[in-house]
Amino acid sequence: MRHLNMPSFALARQSLHDTMSRVGWPPSVIFDAELALCELLANAWRHGETPAPIVQIISIDHLLRVSVSDESSVIPAAKAPDLLAESGRGLQLVEGLTDRWGVDPQKRGKSVWFELRAAS
């Protein structure tokens, strides 16, 4: 398990990539997880009221759980954006790339997470 206070997308992606590579996840799944992580980070920086979201990466057996915590108490929800909107599709992307995702309210803020299960 890693707790990271990440100032950049690159460091967060590299840490996730290293963790997943060490336990043998396929490159295509690693890419999907990196993209989902970047979406959560972008949302945290844009809406999360904190300059440095905390990233947690947990890999146990065949389960990967990645969470991004920020200080906003606003619970995000996937919604259908206007067809011409330039943003608003991030959580739909996370939903499509991962096995499941969710939000855990915290004492201060929230943690948005996703999970992937390795094919057994």
C-alpha cells in the first residue's frame, strides 16, 4: 500500500504503473488504470479545494484499489454532459475503464476510488 501526496500527474501515474507492473497486470489494463487515475486527479484539482490530493494505491491478491482524497465534501456523480460540452465526461470514463468506482465521505472531504480485478 502506498500513500502519496502527489504534486504531479506524472509521479502518480508512474507509481501506479510500477505497482501494477510488479504484480503482473497486462499493459492495456495498466494504461486504463493510469487514465482513470488521471481523471480522478483532474477532478480533485479542479473541484477538490486542495492543492495536493492524496493518492492511495492498494494491490492485494487480484484486486487493485486506487483512491484520490481531497478536502471538498461535494460528492461527484457521473452525468450525461451536453453533447457540445468540453468537459464533464471524466466519471463516465472512469466507469467504463474500471470494474467499479465510488465515493467515501471523510471527516474532512472525500475519497473517490476505483477498483480493478485481475482475471483469474
